[in-house]
Amino acid sequence: MAIHRCRVPFLLFSLFVRFVCAEIRLTEIQQDDRPIIPFDEFGFTHTGHLELNVTGIQLSNLNPDLDMTKVGFFLCTRDAWMQVLLQLEDGYINCALDSDFVKLVFEFKSLKGKSSFNTVYQENNADQYTLVFANCLNHVKVSMNVRSEMYNLDGKENRRDYLSSGKTILPRVYFLFALIYFILAGIWGYVLYIKRLTVFRIHFFMLAVVILKAVNLLCEAEDKSYIKRTGSAHGWDVLFYIFSFLKGVMLFTLIVLIGTGWSFLKPYLQDKEKKVLMIVIPLQVVANVAQIVIDETGPFGHDWMVWKQVFLLVDVVCCCAVLFPIVWSIKNLRQAAKTDGKAAVNLMKLTLFRQYYIVVICYIYFTRVVVYALVTITSYKYLWTSVVAGELATLVFYVFTGYKFKPEPHNPYFVIDDEEEEAAAEQLKLEDEFEL
């Protein structure tokens, strides 16, 4: 069998991972002997088209007797791929290209000595397909440059839509949420102005986070809009990555600062809290680098799956790390409520931190687990719903944080007694002496 049984789990997993949005993509394959190389996944309507231009084709074995029907490109749905795997396992076929469940785009036998080809494939059956390259020749490596365009024709003018069927409305979705966050930023700025006597630095930090979120969504809306119309982001992806990184760092930092009780009257962090920030910020750098590699390379890269795993691991570690300061604050407040004479204030603070802890847990669980589950189980036609769900959860989290920690004189979060002020001053004094 050309495709060994030990490789079948990898092939199964590789085609069941959600890939990046399709667009005009240039891919360079160098001396690759993988039997299956998955490219972009795309949701076609009844007017779907695939334009495939491949140049610089070279095989490591130049034997003219090679069976070139065993090398080529095909389209395959996820359900059809399950049937292909069963056929391979049962020995009914020796190559995925031989299966009746795949839609053949091009076989290398049609090259007839040429090193390039250009073909247009029309797909009239609406479904989600993955463009796949198969090489069922043992010990034969392939090198080539692949330019792929997958799009649907939209409207009476047959305009090309380079976004997948279930993602074509994403530019409007991101723009709508960007507008909502800009409005929230204006409202929060107005609140800070009228409550300026009770405003602390944490409130300005919260305003910066909301503005970065709005700009990030605006850049993502422009990114998807240009991809939808032209197949290329035209540089908006760079701005999106920059603001996505800044937004991620600022958001996790904000959660840590709120969790530690940082405010204008407590302008210090303990050593263990500083270590959390020193861990979270570099991890956010790694996570954003991994996200860029995942988005820009696609699943055809050898290290794509490694970066995917790195991103998931780093994201989980960051989410866990930001919970520790909240737990520490809850523990300290619980002890203070039992020992000192200001039990009422400490109990109010304890209740607030418990609520915030639960909301952070729910936010992390929903955006990391539930949204991913929606992406996995939702039909390709409604993939936009997972984006809406994730953004709605984030919006609720931002509104809850702003409401609970708004600048009010009676807000228990900002009620700090004389002993806490003295402790803060003493902490700053000790840190200054240590630095000297």
C-alpha cells in the first residue's frame, strides 16, 4: 500500500483541523515526499471556482516509466475523506486519487513532459472542500510552486468572492463590533470625565484596552474586506497582527492588575505578581508569532502543526497564569475579613473578586472551548456564528469589567483604609531602598 497505515491517523487529523480563510495563495514545495499535502479549505456555493497554476515541477526520480496517475491534485469534503480513509485501510485502493469519493482536479500524467500547468475547475455542488495534493509514488520527492485561487461568483455581475461561503459576511460583522467598541470607548471616556474626582490610573488603562480592541476589529474588518474582493489583504493583515498583539498583551495585563488590586492608591505589585506579568507578556509574543505562522503558511508547511500546538499551549498557560493573582487576592481578603475590624469592607471586596474570578473563568472557557466547539460542529455555511459568539462573549466581559470597577466613591474595590495606605507606602519605601 502506497500510503502506510501508520500515516492514516495523521492524514485524518490533518484534514479535520480548521484551516485558514482561503485567498490567493502562493506556496513553494521543496523536495517533499509526503503522500498527502492539504492546502486551503473553502466553502463553495453552486458558483465555486478553483484556479490552479503550478510551475517549476520537478520529481526526484526522472524515470519515464513512473505511473503519473498516482500524482495530482484533488478536492475532497470531510465526509468523503472518511470514506477514502476506509478504502485505504481496507485495501480497496492504493492511492487517494483512485477513490470515487474525491474530485480530481489535475493528474500529472497530463503534463506530457511539461514542468507547469494552469487549470480552472468549476464546482457546482455547494459544500466545503479541501484542496489536496497526493503523491502515491514511493520514495519520490516533489518540488513545485503552487498558486491557488478559490472563490465564488457573487451577484448578477459575477463578482469574485474570495471568502469561504460561511465567512463572506465577516467584514460586516467585524465592522459592526468595531463600531460598538468605539461607542463604548466614548461612553467610558465620558464617564471618566464626569467622575474625574474618583478616577484612578486603572480606568485609563481600561480605556486604552477598549480602544485597542476597537482598532483591532477595524483592521480585521478591512483585512477580510480586501481578501473578499481581491484575494489579498493589501497590508491590512500586518496592522491586524500588530494591534492584535497589543490588545492581547494589554487585556491580560489588565486582568492581572485588577486581580492584584492595583489602583492609584496602591501603585505597587508584589514580586510574585510581577513574575506573572513577566511570564504572560513574553508568552503573548510567542502566541502572536505562532498565530502569524499559522495564518500565513497554511497546513501545507511541515511545521504548521507544531506551531498550532504551540499556540494552543501558550494560550492555555496565559489563561491559567492570569487567574493566580485573583486567587491570591481572594485568599488575602478572606483572611483579612476574619482578623481585622473592617470585616464589612473586606467582605464586599471578597464578593467582588469572587464574581470577577467566576466571570474570567467563564470568559476563558467560552472563548477557548465553546467557540472552538462551535467551529468544529457548525456547518460551513454558518461559521460566522462562532465569530459572533466569541465577540459577544468578549463584549459582555468588557462591559462587566467596566461596570464592576467603574470610578465610584462607594465602589469597594477602591476603598482602601489607612492601614493599607501605610502598607503601600512601606512597600514602596522598601523597594526604593532595595534598588539603592
